[in-house]
Amino acid sequence: MLTPRHFEHIMSLGQPWEHQHGRISLDNSNSHESNLLEYEAFDVLSPRGPLDEGLSVLSVDMRVAENRKDHYTDNFKSSSLIVRRNKEFTISIKLDRAFSAEQDDVQLEFLIGELLSPNDNKGTYITVSIGKGKHNRHWKGRVVEIQGNEVTVGITPNASCIIGRFRTFVAIVTDFGRQRTQRNQDTDFYVLFNPWDPADQVYMDKEEDRQEYVMNDVGIIYNGEYNNISSRSWNFGQFEEGVLDACLMVMDAGKVPLLFRGNATEVVRQGSALLNAQDDKGVMVGNWSGDYSSGTAPTAWTGSPEILLKYASEGCEPVSFVQCWVFAGVMNTFTRCLGIPARVITNFFSAHDNTGNVKTDIVLDKDGKIDRSRTKDSVWNYHCWNEVYMKRPDLPENFSGWQVVDCTPQETSDGLYRCGPTSVNAIKEGELSYPFDAKFVFAEINSDLIYHKADKLGNMKIIYVDTAYVGKLILTKKKDSSRYEDITSNYKYPEGSLKEREAMQMAERRGVSSRDYLPLAEAGVTIELQADTIKMGENLKLTLNIKNQTSQTCIISAIITGCVAYYTGVTSTTFKFENKSATVEASTSESDTSYMPYLVEQSNLLFVVYGQVEESETSLSTMRVVNLHPPELTIKVNMTGSPMVGKELMVSVEFLNPYNFILQKVNLRIDGPGLILTKLKYYSQILPGASVKYKVLLIPRFLGKKVLMACLDCPLLRQVTNQLEFEVVKDENRNDLKE
Amino acid sequence: MLTPRHFEHIMSLGQPWEHQHGRISLDNSNSHESNLLEYEAFDVLSPRGPLDEGLSVLSVDMRVAENRKDHYTDNFKSSSLIVRRNKEFTISIKLDRAFSAEQDDVQLEFLIGELLSPNDNKGTYITVSIGKGKHNRHWKGRVVEIQGNEVTVGITPNASCIIGRFRTFVAIVTDFGRQRTQRNQDTDFYVLFNPWDPADQVYMDKEEDRQEYVMNDVGIIYNGEYNNISSRSWNFGQFEEGVLDACLMVMDAGKVPLLFRGNATEVVRQGSALLNAQDDKGVMVGNWSGDYSSGTAPTAWTGSPEILLKYASEGCEPVSFVQCWVFAGVMNTFTRCLGIPARVITNFFSAHDNTGNVKTDIVLDKDGKIDRSRTKDSVWNYHCWNEVYMKRPDLPENFSGWQVVDCTPQETSDGLYRCGPTSVNAIKEGELSYPFDAKFVFAEINSDLIYHKADKLGNMKIIYVDTAYVGKLILTKKKDSSRYEDITSNYKYPEGSLKEREAMQMAERRGVSSRDYLPLAEAGVTIELQADTIKMGENLKLTLNIKNQTSQTCIISAIITGCVAYYTGVTSTTFKFENKSATVEASTSESDTSYMPYLVEQSNLLFVVYGQVEESETSLSTMRVVNLHPPELTIKVNMTGSPMVGKELMVSVEFLNPYNFILQKVNLRIDGPGLILTKLKYYSQILPGASVKYKVLLIPRFLGKKVLMACLDCPLLRQVTNQLEFEVVKDENRNDLKE
């Protein structure tokens, strides 16, 4: 019977319960918790039955091993249950008597975050009933088996549920009240995205894709130069102990509302902001200054777990220092760990266009030097970002699939340093209106380089335009291979094609300013630099080719400048120039150059030619990056036969200083997911001609292909890396080990 | 002749000059300044001519009055030059001899922000040359007139230039160097958006539109209830002294990069974040608690200048307290002041859907009371936001025009409390993928109200769905009128039309979850509440109409609950309920209710009927808001004839306390742009039956229609307002005054 008090607050539709200032606050931490009462009495005036009908829960078994195998989560080094959305897992409940579906009412309650608002509509408080009270709205539940006093329940988290760590309670409901189990950490479990399930936002069709983009915990990140590609192995280590908790902690520290955590688009967007420490207390501090003495050099890291675990163990203090490939490596770990397919991308000659006009402006002063105060854009030798794979229900259908996301702090996006996710398909078509940051990514691969020169009066003139320099080549690791895959055509139609022009026109209709600079006079003369890749200490042979395509003899005055270059395009001291003048019909000239001791990290030399055809006063310009091959780092497995699961294995890393100078403050790291946690060895110095050998004992824990990687790094010599791949086999003498 | 040092830094394409952590920092303050050297020598080895050829600048005249008239900025109470983009203004330069276009080289330099990077490519450092060195890239310049030693130069800021305060320098350039004028505040000038110019992003076609949406400094904001609309006048005051500087200060405090300030989309988006103090030190603190004792009550303000000037004068400390119409009023000032056309919108029954699912869920507990912990969405009686008018070059063309922007902190948008700009056309079509926040605004006007009820076991059932309640009516002030304009059809196709269904389907394809709840059984019986608007102290006549459309007699049990309601939907104590049972064929029943002393701000009473048809056990629900008319506030002009420019005018505001209780802590404000700065009078109490009279002397400064407004506010009686419109005429006896 209805009574007036039923309606006391019927129109309290907007009470700002939780705080004073905003209208509504959202739960935004997975680590905060408050729990349910152990006993909750109903407001019943006349008890109808005796209390001794009551049922009690003796124990709850999350069936960790069995469920994790089914959910592709058995690689995680964790004792907890880890499941994926929209796939059934089972829980066994031991009762003090047999369960009766007709008479008993058992309710499983799953809780994430604080209980301030156990709002089942928002997915933070889930109830699943079995027995007579059965009525479930979000997660499916069913009785799988009743065996004696034990009932096994199948639970299916819905396909869009919040991901993170849930707490489990089992309640016995009677007419008088609800009796709950106590909070028990052993019954906590994690729900992840599910790329295996077609209803999940991150569904991936092919098993081989899922194996690479979700399950592979090592990878290769490409760097160097587009015509001389280098690479290094990276320990993503998404299954290492503590990494999953660290990833959730990143979202907690960044106050990502729990409500948003079932949405992969939100998770990667907020992740891209939170993994850099720029403008929030994020995970990693970017540093491109060359001085890394107050932290670890960006080049010295071998993988993500060391960084994420350091962040988590030090109370969410940002980790120093990293650069783009580290940002991308850790982003890859973050996403794969949560179940979102991801891969690391390298874009060679990546523009950083800070005005969003798809023109990278390089301003030369009246003397022809770069005017740093007027040149705000830049071109990186290479830049790394990530792609993540997901449906974009917020966008038209063809923009689902791979999405660019980039956590390196380059520009603020809507107030924070972050970038993406933005559809790769949309970039290719020039459809730049859709969220997030499509214009910025489009510029990274499509900018024109425009050289401006100032005269004495400060007036500017465009002297040269290079439309083909930026976004030369876009690579990622090939699946199930240690080679690269050229994915440039995912981002761009072929240069000069009709489709390319259409995409550019679309981009202009979407706010990219049109290429309105005047066509420049053609010189009819082209210049090109040729160089071989060499090791440090060898002599470099540098060749300048001049091609005269006009019908007249030309006199060309050319200046070749050499300097040491950082991968961001920043240069250190100029060390070499040649001032040449040549009378050319169609001839070739040569020059030799020595280059030591201009060592910087990553050891790139940059040569720039600036020339003038004296007859026509037209300008020519070209540049070339030369990578120096670093000395070798040797990794050896000291055994005969194959490494075996559970059996000790001795590995050694060796290095010889080939230089005539002392290497100081040397860090040597060994890493290998499934084999060893990152090991660090410090040498205060390595004398000229001296060698070091670092031995490590390890015990492989899993079967299959494993990668051991090492990195030696010191201020005078950066990023000397190597990796060794081997197969871990079964020890035929033992049967007690996990396969 | 080229020399090698020309190329020293040629490839320094990415030096992070300004700070260590990020890669590039942007100037983000208009108030920081560093200036140009007074003398800059050129690097010339062999001076070619004698120094006595040199020209000197004696004075620079910004021709403030003339230029401001041409630029529609003469309403601003400021002594500075204020111009609009892409329209020529003139500067007169007095020299020590006559200017020769063939021999002399005079350069005008305009600077905004710090000089760290005088980057003319990014629009913070502009040079305009006249004479022999003429070569201008961004702003056009020409010699308008040469008269004796004075040269008058015409300058045209380009149509997309940064808006804000620029500094002016005049440099004489010779072969030996550049001689500049000193920094002089008198030559500072402001550049604003230009709705008069077709090339400007904010161009508006019709003069009458520009007069209303840019030039009108008073307005009307609608509130109350959709079938009983109230209104109050608002002093936008965008031309008042100091308001323009305060608006620029808001962007400086919010670190909006100067580079973005030429883009109206960015300016309004960042403005919507910065005008609320939620999660940044923005301008206004929202408070819906009912306790405003530590600041000014939201209902007590009469206009924007008082708030903006308080914020600016107190070092950018947030101003307490405001609610949605104040947020919208100040946003309107901010945009109109900068030259962006804007208007205030009121949406009656505005949903606040915090899950973005276009369903507003109201959860009732087992007793039928609102379950506050489970009801996170809310419906406001009304909600105010703004529309701004602009091209959206980032979006397909049909999404230019009016854009919704809302600075009331409701939900975070990409990490900050802000909302929009989002195209009104896109909302109407259900095209919700485009930035910014289209889904949220769509839900505000299109949500379905879904009533859920929990049973004892916590299981939820939908008991009632109301698809027509939310977004009932959308209003704005009609241009050149004091009436309202119904613009609901700008946002929605007619309920039930094919177009409406298509828009909803499009919205669903763009990520709005579909309306998947089951159709509910039709009761065949409808209920309706009728009530007249009354003054406080009068008796309310409330009529419940029950209509039985079935072929059978029904017994209906209904409960009428009354309570005092805030405009946000929050209610205070329930004060009245009636429990009724009626046997109905097609009958009508009546009931009378008394309601004092349940006074809250804005004085709304909310009546809710919840009924059950006993035969079919179907539920019925309806609600009605009744506005109480407050007592009168009288404004009088104490003169015969019309008020005249420059002539003293006495006005008085009178109020009689009609209640039998004391009104305490009474604030009385008088306001009127162009007439008077906000005046505040405080009365510690007004006894029952007592009256107060506040007299103010003012001197009208401008001709034309003026509005004087007053507001009396105290904890027991909120928002007693009135306004008086009169024409200010010319004093025929005086000629020395501005017309």
C-alpha cells in the first residue's frame, strides 16, 4: 500500500550530493574503497518464518587457474583472477547445505571504487542473483553446477563494463535481510578489455593479430634514418608482476572517472595525457636537453616494467628521463596490459608543426643561419607514436580500426599535453574534423618544409619549399617476425596521385590552410649527398652529386656543413664545412671528411648542402643524416643445448671500449620478459681498450621464444644495444612445471 | 657573398628554446611584455653614406576618436585605440622633415606578448614598412597622406590575426641600423574580432543582428517555468571601463596561448573553461547549496561588469557565488566584448545526463522515494547557456553559424569543466561526432526521463518513461525587442516528425545508445495538474484533472506532494501532501492548498502527482512547477521630461515588505550600462510593513535607449527585480558633448 512518505523526495532530481562546488562528482579511483555492510536488515514488520532456514557461505573460490586459461590471462604474473569482458568465468561457492534454486536467493555483488554511490546503473556496483530472486540487468549469471554443498556460478561481465579491479561479495537474501561475506582480497578480480569478443569495442578478428598486438610482450622499435633504419628491442612486459596494478594506478592518479574506464577511446586518450608528466603528475618526464645527470638517460632504458614499477613504488612520482620511443614503449605496455591491441609506430622525418597549418616554417636570417627565435616548428629525424585498434562508436563507421595515439608531450590538445586517438583512415582521407587531434597528426606526416629567408630589413621571402621531406616512411614491427612492415600507405595515398590530391583538398575543406605559396623558379640543377654508414672511428666518405639538367653550363657555389644531430633535429656544434664552387655540365665531384670526436647520443651526423646557381641566382638545399654504427655489445648464453623451463641458465654480456678515451658512468642493463626482471650494472669507468663482462643467472619460467636484451649507456656513448632470441624448451626430466 | 658561418645552425630545427620539459612553449600572456631595442645596429663593414641623412620620429598619433568611430568601438569607455580585424585604421607620424617614399624607409612594428620570440610568422610580431623598404606579409600598410612633416599611414590587421592589446613602435631604417621610438602606452591599441567583415571568422551578415548580438550591452535572461516564463534584465556591460582588460586577463590567467587567440573557436572553448572556477582558478564559483553567506548570493547580481572587475581587481581571485544565468550573462559579456556575436539561451527542463546515454535515470527506492545514491542525473527547471556565431573552418560547412557554449560546470569535457562550442545545426541533425560536446548538449534537450523502481532485492524495473518532458522550450531575447523568441525549432525537428526520427537515428549511429527499453503498458488514464501563478501570501488554487480514456470505470489512487524547489530540480522539505482516491469516468476533482511560509530563492513550488489505476496496476506520474510572484520593486525617475545627456538625473528604488516577518541582510543593487556603475545598498533589516527608498544621482553619458535595473535580495526573499527603460535625449542647450 502506498503511503505519502514514499514520495518525500520524488523530485530531488539534482541534488549535488558529493561536493559543494560542481554539480556532480564521479568516482575516479579504483583504489579507494568502502564496502558493504555485513548484515543489512529489511524493514519488515512481521517476520514470516523462523531464522533457522538461513543458509551460510563457507568459502568462495575464484577458480583462478582454470578461468585465466580460458581468458588468455595466464601469462600475467599474479595470483589473482583476471578475466576479460563478455566471457563467462566461474566461481564456486561452498555453502553449509545444498543450494536450492527454488527456495534460496543468493546474490553475488561486485564492487569497484568507493561505495558512496553503489549505482548499478553506472556499472560500479553489479548484482547477480541466482535462485528464486533472479533478476540481472548488467552481468549475466547462471548456475553451472551443483555438487553437494557447492554451487558453481557462471558470471559474464557485459561487453562494455568498466575495466579494473573488482571486489566480490556473496549475499544470502532472506525475507528479513541480506547476510554478506566479509571483504576478502583473495576474491578480488580484474576485468580487462576483450579483443577476442566481437561485442567488445577492441575486438580483433584474427588470432595472429591478437597474439602480436595484445599478447606479445617484447617488440622492436625502429629509429635511425629512413634510408638507414636502426632498431632496438623493447621489453613491453605487460604481464610482469605489478604492471597491471601500476596501469590502474596511473588512471587513479590521473582521476580518470571509473565510469569512463569501460570506454577504450577514453582510456587511451587519458592515458596519452597521463603517461607524460607535462602539466600533470604523470608517469614520465621528457628531456631532450642532453643533460640527464639527475635521472636515467632516455637511451639507457630497456623496457617499460622498470619505469612503471618505479612510478608505482615511489608513490606516483614521475620517472626521469625519457624520449619518444620510451613514451611509445610504455604506452604500448599500458594498452596491451589492459587488453587494447596496440603497436609502436616510427615516422621518419616527423614534423612538429605548432601552428596547425601543415607548413613547417624554417626561418633563415640574413646570413643564411637558422633564426632560432623565428623558427618554432621542427622536424624530428624520427618520431615514435602508437596505434591502438578499436571501434569508434562516436564516429562514422569507416573510422574504426587503427587509431594514432601519442603520449610524447609535443603540443597541448584541448588544454593538456596529449594526442589522439585519431583514426588512421581519417588521416589518409584528409577527414580532419573528427576528434581527436587529426590535424596535428596529419601535419606530422604531410607538412611541407618551407625555407624563409629574411633580408636586412626583416622582410621575409620563401626561398625553398620541400614537399617530400616530411613523413618519408612509416614503420612498425611485422607481426610474428622480427622485420619491419612499411605502413606508409595506411597513412597516405601515393605522392602525386589523384587520391592524394583529393585527400589534401578534403583536408583544406576541414580547416588546413591551403598551400598558397607561389611556385618557385626551377633551378634545373639538383644536388644530392651520398654517404655510407660507418662505425665510429672509421673515416667517412661523403659524395656530393650535382646534376645539371639545363641546356647551359652552370657555375654552382655550394657549402657543405656537418654537425652532430639529435634525433629531434636539434644540432650541436658545427664541426665541418666545405666551400665549393663547381662548373657543371653533368659532372660529379667527391670529397672526403673526417669526423671524430664529435660524439653525441645516438651518434648521428647531419650534413647540409646549401647552394646557389650563379647564373640564375636560384637556391638549392638538401640534407642527409649519417648514422654511426656503435661498437658491439655481445650477449652469450653459456650452455650447450637449449635453455629449459625451471633450469638455471647463465648469460653474459660483454663489451670492449674501442676508443682512445675513457667511458665514464656506464650503465649496463639486462632485461627479458618471462626470463628476468631488469638488472642494472654500474661501471664508474671503462678504460680505453678495456673490456667488461657481466654475468647473470636466470631461470626461464615459460616455454617458447624468449628475448634477452641488453643496453650499455654512458654520457659519451649512448644506446649500445643488442638482443638475443632463443627458444625455451621443456625439461624432459621434470613434470611439475607450468607449460 | 655567402660564407660558411651562414649555415652554422641551418639544421637546428627543433631546439626547445624556452624551457626544458616540453618541446615548445607558447607565449600565453598578453600582459607579459619585453620590448625592442631602441637602437639596433646592422653588421655593415663599410658605411656608404653620411649619418646626417637620418630621419627622426617626433610623435605618433593613433587618431583614437576617428578610428574608433570607423571601427564601431566608440562605445568602449577607454582612452585607447580599439580596432577590428581586416579594417584599415590610420596612424599619423610626425617627423623632423618631410617623408620621401623613394628615399626613406619607415617600419611600423606591432608587438603582443613577450619578445622572447618575435615571430612574425606566428602573428605576435608584425612589421609594416612604408617607403623604399616596403614588403609586408601579414598586415597591409600604405601611405594615406603626406602633409608637411607628417605622414599618415593606413594599417589593416589581417582577418585572422591575434586579438588583444598590441604595442606600437616606429623604426627608421637606414643602411647602418634601425632607430626605434620608445615604448609608449599611449600608442598601445586593441584589436578585436570583426563581425562586420566577411573575411572574419565571426562575420554576421545583417546590421540589425550585429547591433543586437555584439553592440547591445543590456539583455534579458529568461527563467521560471516553461508555461509561466519569468525574466530579468542583465547588464552585459561589455563597453564599461576595464571590462575589455578583464576579459584579456581571464585568458592570460588561463594561459591561453596568444597563437590561439585569433581563433574564435578556441577563444570561446577556453573561455567556457575559464569563466568557471571549477578545476582552475577561473572567474566564478558556482554554488547551488542555498548557503551563500561567504559571498554574494547568485540571485543578487545585476550584471557582468561588477563580477569581471572584481575578479580583475583582486588579482584573479574567483568571485563567489553564481548559478547558470550568471555564468551565461558573463560569458555573453566576454564574447561580445571581444567582438564575437553571442546571445543567452534558456532551455526549459534541461537534462543533466552524466553518462552521455541520452537517458535521464530517476531511481525510486522500494518505498517510491527518490534513491539519491542511485540517481545521478538531474533535470533543471531551466538552464541557461550561450550561443556564439561563427564559421567553423574545422567542420563541414553546414555546421557554421550559431554554436552552443556553456561555462556552467556540469561535466568535464576532455578533462576540464567546459562545454562547446558545438554547432546548433549539428545538434538538430543528430550529427554528434564533431567537436565539441555535441552529445552532452543533445542529451540536455533530448533525454528521456526514465523512472526506475527497486524492489526489496535491489532489482530494478522501469515503471515510467517520459519522452516529452526534457527540452520543452528554448528561448532567447528577440533582437531589437524586449520579448522572447522561441528557437526550439533551431534545435529540434517537430516531435513525432520523420525528420525527428532521422535525427535520432543519426544520433544513434554516432554513439548515442538507442532507446532500448520496452514499451510500457498504456494506462488509458491521464492526469494533469493546473495551477495559477500567484503572489506570495495569496492562496493557491491547485486543480487535479483526471481523464479516463478507457471504456471502463477506473478507481485511481493518487498522491499529491508539494515542496519548495530550486531551479536545479533540487527540493527542500516536503510541506504538503494529499492522498486521494477517485472513481472516474471522465471527471474532475479540485483541491485547495495553503503554502506559506516555505520560502526559498526563486520561490518555486513543485507539485508531483503519483497515481495508480487500481484495476490495471499501471502507474501515472506528472509534475508541475508553480512560480510565486515576488513583491514589487519600484524604480522611478524623478524628473519631468526626458533625461538628457550630461544632465543630472535623480532615480529612486522603493520596496515595501509585505510580509509579517522581518527581512534581514538585504542587498539592493542598481545598475545600468552607460548610466551608472553597479551601486550596492545594504539594509540590515526591513521590518514587516516597512518600506525603503534608495535614491541615486546619475549623469547619462550617451544618447539613446537606456535601461536601469534593480535587484533586491536577502536570504528569505530572493531575486526581486525590476527594470526601467527610457530614452536619453540631447540637451539642446549644450553642444560640447559626445553624441
